[in-house]
Amino acid sequence: MSNYVSHLECSASGERLPSDSVTGLSGIGKPVLVRYHLDQIAASLDKKMLARRSGGFWRYREFLPVDRPEHRISLGEVMTPLVDLKKCVSGHATVKDEGRLPTGSFKARGLALAVSMARALGLKHLAMPSNGNAGAALAAYASRAGLRSTVFCPDDTPEINLSETQLQGAEVLRVDGLINDCARFVVQGTKKNAWFDVSTLKEPYRIEGKKTMGLELAEQLGWQTPDVIFYPTGGGTGLIGMWKAFQELQAMGWIDAPLPRMVAVQAQGCAPIVRAFDAGLSHAEPWENAHTVAAGIRVPAAIGDFMILNAIRESGGFALAVSDAEILKARSECAEKDGLLMCPEGAATLAAYRASLETGQVAATDHAVLFNCATGLKYPLPKVTAHVEAG
């Protein structure tokens, strides 16, 4: 464990937990957070020192729980670029393109940290449910670390995700159901001591990996933050992690208020967070008959629902659902006009941004950052039918 880690903490009760042992959910079944001696980080690290470092998210090692260099599992991560949209929107929008990371998605961040800590703590076999990209990241980093991995996926998971996960060393099992059905198989195996569950928010460290999106974004913007962030929200680890990052940076005096408004973007066919936010609730009821072309945000129930809703409200943000038609239209127009091929989940943030401009929830002068969570090449694409005879 990093010398800068103070303790682990239940996200609901605030109960302090030891940081030097294997930890899943807290005693009351809630996600656990890593807390740091932020004053010590500030005393040992400054922005100029950080600017001299190269590489991806491991450059923020003081902010992360993995202390020993030999425990940090890397596949050549990079700082993902910010791409301004020039033609497909009327406002000031920038895409943070997470598709440039290993395994082609932002899941690399969280799973790199979870796997690194698993190896440091002596675990040998990890398992999770996945709609696609998380499973691929687990497989890759676990294989790199010399650990076994098992991934349960809904039967309609994109074939490319299933194939890459298996090819990178995981045991892949298809399930006739949704991700919550897959999760039950993981829990059953955990009870038999077959593996450790690294599902979304069921251990403390994937949040820390996703937190690096916020650290990286702040550094790229000169230690400023955008006015608003649109984030594709399924389990919500990234939204929670970024909000945690901004709060830590603010507590250290590295960034100033106001912090960005956080916007949770969901699909109309699976929008439990949007429904709970609009109703003023602190928890989200499970969504029945979930369906959307954006498989990564097809999460009927999120264990961290209260944390997502808290972050949205604390930041002055909002939650918004868009239709599959709007998602596919945004993906096509972004590719055709700006040359950026977004994944469906990323395109959902573009569709939500456009809708927010129309309703006035976001001004055209606001700097909005949209998260494209994976390369668009990992998803079904329109067929090419035009043909010319060679003769």
C-alpha cells in the first residue's frame, strides 16, 4: 500500500477500515474508498515535478495506492488526447478520447489498478461480469500480472469484446441475460472461494484508476477544470472517481472552485440514475427490460447509485437520457464531420450535449468535455454496399 494512503473508508457510514488487507464491500455492503494523507502528497510533489514525468496514469503514483514499482502493471498507457469538435456541434465541446488506452477503452485505468493491488495483496484469481470492455481490460492486465481471470458476459455482448477477452487469457462464459444476471454467477463463485470479485465498486481500487481521468484532465487544462463534464454512466465508477479526484486536488490547493458540473448520461432504454435524479431520490430502483445500442451503459442497477447521485447534486450537474436514434445520429455526424469515430456510449454524451444546448442547461460558451470511453472500432459498424465492377 502506498505510503500516502491513510485508510480505507465505507462510502456510506464513514467507518474506517485497515488498508493493508484484501477488501471488498464494507460491513454494511457498501463501496469502500481509499483516503490519503493529502498534506503529505502536497509536501512531496508539485506540479513542475509532475510535468517532467512521461507516460500515462502511473505518473500520478502519489495519488494511487500501489506503492512498490514492481507491483504496478503497465501495458504502455498514454495520456489520452483532448480533441476539439469543430463542425458537428455549435458550442465549445472537447472530447477526451479514452479509446487510445490499452485494450481500447477507459476500463484499462480501473483494471490496471485493481489487478496491481490484487497482485500486491497476493490474490491469484479474479472474476467479474462485463458488458465487454471491462472484461477485456481485466484479461489483459491479469495475464500481464500472471493472474487467472474469469469473465461472465451477456450473450449479446459484441463478438469482438468476447473474442479479445478470451484471446488475452480470460475464461469467458456467455450468460443468457443482462449484466446483473452475470453478476450472480460471480458472487456464487466468490462464496466458493474460487476467485476474488473485481466487479464495479465491489473493491476499492477501480475507482482510484478511474480517478486518473480527473487528474489527467486537470493537468491537460493547465490545472483548470472545464465548466461541465458529460460522462456515459452505467456503474458510474468514472464519474465517482473524477469527482473524488477534483475534491482531492481542491483540498491540496491545486485547483480552484468552482468544480465542473457532472452530467450522467444514460440511454432511454436503461436510465435508472436519470429517473432517480429527476424524482429527487437518493437511490435508484432497478430498471426493467433494459435495452440500448450502447451496451456499456446498459446497467439496470448500480451499487454506487447513491454516490453517483451525490456527485451530480454536489457539483450542480444533472442526469439526462438520450434515445438510441440520437446516439447513432451523433456517432455518424461526429465521424463524418469531425473525423472522430466514437463508440456508442461516447456518442451518447454528444447527443446529450446537443440536447442540453437546446434546453439551455448548458450554454454554448461553456467548455464541455465529453468522454469517449472506447474506440469505435470495437462495435458493429454500418456495412459498405457500394460496388464497382473491375472490368
